[in-house]
Amino acid sequence: HIYGKQNLSNEAYQTTPAKFQVKVDEMVEKYQARDADGNLRSEAGIPIVSPPAGSDVYLLGRLWQWYPILELEKDQSYRIHLTSMDWQHGFSLQPVNINLQVLPGYEMVVTMAPDQAGDYAIVCNEYCGIGHHTMLGKIIVTEK
């Protein structure tokens, strides 16, 4: 962090897939976004969650998916918790080029405050098998 601010400060904790899955499921249940008609929002069967600013947000990687889709507010801070449910995955947030290794058994926590609205792609940048090229996720940053 001496020059360029190129790396995120992060925390790491031990976890298990079962414990992390419970946290993700509770977050999805509590914060899944709804459309104007009150219907739950999702894309390709993956729920879109819209947690409040300042909250802890849980994102898991698994063959070959990032789950769930996160909808965050511009200029608000969030603690993003990441883990893998199976193999080593790479979390690459594009186009801002934030890169983290996501390992089974470890919960990586980074604080993010998105400063531009838009759709951001999450790409797995660690080869994880035959479906690796399909392992894409999304973070939606909105102006609220």
C-alpha cells in the first residue's frame, strides 16, 4: 500500500462450506430484490440481492458460478465476504481489475465502496475445470 493503492486490505477467517452457505442463504432470504410488481428478481435463476449500505455481504464461488448477484449502492461501503465451496477460484472484478484468490475453507473479507454506477463482471481467473469459461457473476451498482 505504499504506492498506488493497488491492493485491497483484506481479512481472512477459517470457515466451512456449510457455515458459509447458511450465511448466504440468510442474506438471500432477507435481501432478495423485488421488481415494481413485488416479484423476486433474478437472472438465469440466480437471485439478485440488495443489502443495505454498510452491511456484510456474502458471495460464494462454486463450480461454475458466483452466487448470488449483488446490487450495491454507489458511494456506499460494504464488507464483501467471499469463499469457495469446492476448488480454488479467482475473483476478478472487471473492468476495475480487482483480483483475489478464493479458497475453500477460508472466508476472505474486503471492504468496497463502489464509486461508479454500472454492471461489473465477476470472472473466475483461476482455471477450475471444464466449465471454467462459464464462471461469470455480476455486481450491479446503482444510484439511489
